[in-house]
Amino acid sequence: MVELARRLPIPQRRLPASPVLLVLLAACIFLAVGSSMSTLFAQLTVQGVASGIVYGSLALALVLIYRATEVINFAQGEMAMACVYFAYQLMQWGLSYWAAFFATLAIAFVFGVVVQQVVIRPVQHRSVIAVVIVTVGLFILIDGLVEWKWSASQRFMQAPFGNSVYHLGSVPIARQQVGTIVIVLVCVLALWAFFRFTKVGLGMRAGALRPAAARLVGVRTNALLAVGWGLAAVLGAVAGLMTEPSQYVLSPTLMQPVLLYAFAAAVLGGLESPGGAVVGGVALGVFLNLIGQYWGFVGSVLQLPVAFAALLVVLLIKPTGLFGHRSVRKV
Amino acid sequence: MTALLELHDVHARYGPVKALHGVSLEVADGAIVAVLGANGAGKTTTLRAISHTVDRDGEVRFAGTLLRGAPESVARLGVAHVPEGRGTFAELTVWENLRLGAYTRRGNLKDDFARVGTYFPWLEERKYQQAGTLSGGEQQMLALARAFMQRPRLLLLDEPSLGLAPLLVTEVFRIIKELNENEGVTVLVVEQNAHIALQLAQTAYVLEVGRVALSGPSADLQQHESVRRSYLGY
């Protein structure tokens, strides 16, 4: 046996297809060169990264749920929006921004767990379409409840990062954008470490890959599914809280455009790939910001159609998304 | 010897299709017991009835207590089930598979991993390899190692010889025997390869269409006319 083992070459861990990496590298070089030549270009790029990473974090929430439950959670954006209202309410009650921020993350986790246990779990074993319809219903329900509690009119929230501007050489960068990027990156890295290094994270990955085999080694898959929904809701809440300051006002439609961009980012990244979702989000954010400025025809009105046209082109070239791979399932 | 596992009049079904029609069997503490039978006789279903991964009626007792809970609770009581297809998490690394084996346990795994290494020395250098890239024989060994990490009292093995070259089958069965003798793990093994299974086990049951057709000490069954003709081929 040992002899046999020695003779076999040890394969590398699977890396994403290298043409994709090359294209991304080329895009990075293009952005770097552009930024060094034009202040406006650099500013737009940073802005794009800041909004894109928010799409990415919501996309990551979608991917988490897709991997665990195999459905797209259409209510993800509205859950995030509700969480921003929770934060708003906490601040109305006198909490400081950051106290409210972290309290909201805790509330979001419980919210996600409750949604999974109460609403999703009863229909989970029926069919995928049943779960999808339930999430659409949840979308409408949350929307209605938020309007009923806080009304549809716009609210104003304290800004987390203030209005100050940093200067990197000649490029002015808003503190808010830097803050957004840092916060989302920290969350994404924390989540990655959780899945990579902790026992519960390992159990969740095993449960998502092979639920039956995971139960045989003692993984409580049902409980961990709920934890997965909780974590997705936390990511969504972060996305929501980071979206609010860029919109300046809070209204029940806050997350609807963001959810559409997040769908696009998740599909672009490959739907099963957490890293792909974040990269897809950033790519989309930067692309939209630059094209809105430099291609006058697009402006801000046609951004969404252009985003989906670009997505279509990518999917025509690589149907599984940037980091997706064709899943081969044995029956 | 007392029975570690007892099945009494166990019925099981997949939707409308009944797979077990009242199976009763006993596995003594510390023994190796084989379940033989043709395709579709209910061998796999018998194991699934024990780990509760199939709908079943009847009594399944493990160490005196009735097994009623979900598969994960059965696992937590000390039953390691290596299912059909070995239950390998192909996308995860060898090390992650072993950590999953020890999922129900607390504390440091270093000692256990060292101990597993005495049976499967090649695991150490393959720690960070994706489990799906291992050969069939290595995956079967990994499945045994994963089950060992669980520190089970009872090991349920579903066709460990399936798809392996004869030499590897001998190797796998030698390790099963060692785990039984050195670690005191009780083994219930389902096999199509009656020849090697009867060599390994002290007791065996022969299933036919969801019922126990025959049972007894392996030595007796080896001599039995119909077993010889149907399963041993001479």
C-alpha cells in the first residue's frame, strides 16, 4: 500500500481555470494604469470597488444559502433592509452607531435562524420550487411589515464614517468608501476563517456537500442549516448597513437594486463559489461605475440593463461563471 | 458474551417498496458478524435500518437502549456507519475527512491521528490532498480511518470489497480484523464476497428477499450445501 502511494503523483488542489485569472489580472493592470493616469479614473475605481464589494457581500449571502439549501433566497435583500431598520430603531432609542451596528448583526443572525426554522424548514423537503416561492412570499411579507411599522417614507440615519476625505497623492477618497471596503473585507475574511478552521464550519461544509454522509458522522445538519441562514442574514445586514450611507436615506426599497446586482455578481462568480461572488461583485461595481461615466449613453439610467448584458456575454463565453465548475453528481 | 446490537423483527421500506420483512439478528460485543446475500436481498437496508437512514419498524437495540433518534444521534451513541460508496467527502482534504470522523468527539485529535497512522502510514503524507483524488483502495482505507476517528463501539461496513483489486481486498480485511482485535471495535459487515467475509467473521447471516434465510457460525455456513452453491461457487 505504501509502495502504491509513493508511485502515485500527488495532485495539486484544484485551482480556478487560469484563463479567468489572466483576464482578471489584465483587468487589474488596466485599472492600475488608468488610475495612475487620471485622478477621476482612480476615484471612480475606488468608488466602484466600494459599491461592488457591497454587492459582493450580499452575493456571498446568496451563495451560502444556495450551497446549503440549493435555492436562491429572493428575500435576502429585504431581510437585509429590515435589519437596517432594526439598526435605525436602535439608534432612535439612543444607541451609538457602532453599538447599534453590532447589536443589529446579532439580531440578524437570530432573524436568519428563525426564518429558516419557521418558514423554510417545513417546505424544504417538498421541492425546490416550493422553497423559492416561499422566499418570494417572504420578500413581500417583510416589505409589508416594514412599511407597516416604519411607513414607506424616507428616514435619515447617522452616517458611520462621517464626511471626511483622504488624499492618496492627488486622488481624493471618501472615508466612507474606505470604511465600507474594510468592514466588508473583515466580515468576508472572518467568514472564510470560520468555514476553514472551525469544527462547526467544517460540519457546515460537509453538510452542504453530502448531507446523508454528514449525518452518519454525527453532524446535526438541520441545526447547521439554520446557522447557515443566520450567517447569510448577518452578511446581508452588513451589506444593508453599508448601502445605506451611500444612498443617504433609508426607505423600504433600499436593497432592491442591490439584490439585483448581487444576483448578477453571484451568477458571474459561479453561484457555488464564495470567492467568485465577492470577485464578481467587485468586478461588477467597478465596471458599472466606469461605464456610467465614460460611456455617456449609459449614464445612470441604463446601468442595470448594461450590467445584465455584460453578464449575458460572460455566461455565453463561460456558462458556469468565472469560478464555477460543472457539477457532476452521481445518482 | 452479551449482545451489543439486537434487531428484532425489523421491517423497512423505501416509499411503497418494502425491503425488509422482519429481520432479527444479534451482534455480540467484540465480535465480527457478516451479512451475506444476493443483490437486493436487503443487506444495505439492514445497515440503514440500524443507523436509521431508512424508514423502519421493529426493535433496534444498541447496548441495551432502543435506537429511535435521527442518524446523527445514532452516530453520537458510538455507531460508525461506512455507507455504500464509502461516504467520502470527495471535495474535502484527507485531513478534513478525518476531522469529520471525529466530529462527535471533543478534545485533541493528535493522539488519534497518530494511532490511525499506525494502520495507514500513507495518510500522513497525503493529509492535504483532496480525498476525491485518492484511488478506490485508498478511499476505502480513508473510510475505515474516518470511522476509526469516531472511536465507535460498533462499526457498520457496507461492502468494503466493492470495486477493489483482490490484493487490496485482502489488505482491507486484514485491517478490519486488526481494528477488531486491537481496538475492541465490534464489526457488522455486509458483503457480496462471501468467501472472504466468512473467513473474517465468527458468525454470519444469509439474507434472502428481506428475511434471514440462514444463520450460524461461519465455519458451519462454509460447509452448508446451499451457501456453498449459491455464494461460494463450488
